[in-house]
Amino acid sequence: MDQPNNLNISNLKITIYQAYLFWENIDKNLQNLALRLSMGIKEKTDLIILPEMFNTGFSMNAASLAEEMNGKTMQWMAQTADKYDCVVTGSLIVKENDKYFNRLIWMLPDGSFSHYDKRHLFGLGDEDKTYTPGHDKVIVDLKGWKIRLAICYDLRFPVWLRNQNAEYDILLLIASWPDKRSSHWNALIPARAIENQSYVIAANRVGHDGKEVYHSGHSQCIDPMGKTVYYKPEDEDLYTFSIGYYDLVKTRHSFPFLRDADNFKII
């Protein structure tokens, strides 16, 4: 693996909001999120990460909750990105061409955006009966960092997330992962970081949803060596931390495992 040309890539400041979500109440969630961010963000950040379906909770009631791509939640994300002069990301239910998607939005301060549609739909929760899966992997750029986007259940599928040819530096995962499987969450996140020699930043929610499923958070950032940068169980939390590009480069050159990985293509 060749050494990266640019070792002057600056540290990233990341803000995770491990939020309590109000069940199927878009207006209340957007109001609460805006209030919490205004009270909690005390320093400049490069990225604000919100959980999966941050405006509704993880709901299969897509027909009632879905928004168009110019809807109120997209407008809220654009306004929030502009206000804090940073990227804002999280997923919402989107209706497009008479189909529903669990869509992660990567909203820039100028109002432009990228999106990733969740590929692996959670069959145990009937997500596959409600939503249409995405087929494209999405890697975005932030200050020279390459960031792979993923949603919740994707975490269980290492082939889909494999860092072929060191194409990304961060695996960013947003989730609505239940407490009863938190041991899986806490095992798989470090595994993805170690095997892909990348940071993994995973943002979950807290609290009970409308079906009385409890979520205990455990949002975290794990570095390429599997060490914990940030970790928060149980409580609602809004926290900003930094990660360094040099640490990523040092790991990959001290332990050049990615160059020995199997080459394959997903079809």
C-alpha cells in the first residue's frame, strides 16, 4: 500500500448527539434537536451526527411519515448545517418515485447534499417489507478525509463494508440499535475498525420507542487499532471529540494488512 500523498490533513472535530427520540413526531423531534444543539454545542465542529430516523424513530409507518426530498426535515438539516457551519448527517424516511427509503443525508453548509440508501433492511422488524434497499456504496469527503456511510443493520455485513484498497478512512454508522443486542453492537464495531484499519464512528439513540423497545445508546468512536476514543452508554449525550489523520496513517504503515486482503466484487 502506497503512502498517502497528503499527510497534512487536519484533525476532524466530530459531534455525536445520542438523542432521545419522540415516537413518530417530526415537529417535536426537530424542535427538541434544535434546542439541544443550541444549548450543547460550545465549540466549532466539522460534523454533527444524528441517529437513524432521527425525526421519527425507527418506524415502519412510512406512508404517514415519509417526506419528499424538499420536505421540512431536509430544510431543517440545511438550516442547521448553515447555522453551525458544518456537515449534518442522519437518516429519515423519504418517498421517491412511489417507493420508501431509509435515507442517510449528508448535508453541507451550503445546502448541497449527498445521500445513502440503507442496503441491508432489518427483516426481523419488517423493514424489508416497507422500504426499498439501496445498492450503491457512498463515500464522501470532509476536509480530505474519506468517509464511508452506513446505517445500523449494515454493521452485521462485513463484506459490504470491506475497506478495499484503503478507499475510506472513517466508517460512519448511524443506528437505532436495541439494548437487547448491545453486546453484538459492542463486539462488531471494534471488529470493523480493526479489520478495515479505519476509524468507526457509530451514533445510536436512547430511550424506549413506540413499541416499547429500549435503546441504551453505546455510541462510540473506535480507532484503527481498536482503541476507544469515545464511548457513552445509557444516557442522552451531546459530545464533541477530535480524531487525527496521522494516527490512521501510522497504523496502516506499521501494520500493512489491507494490502494482503482478498480482492472481490459485489454483484
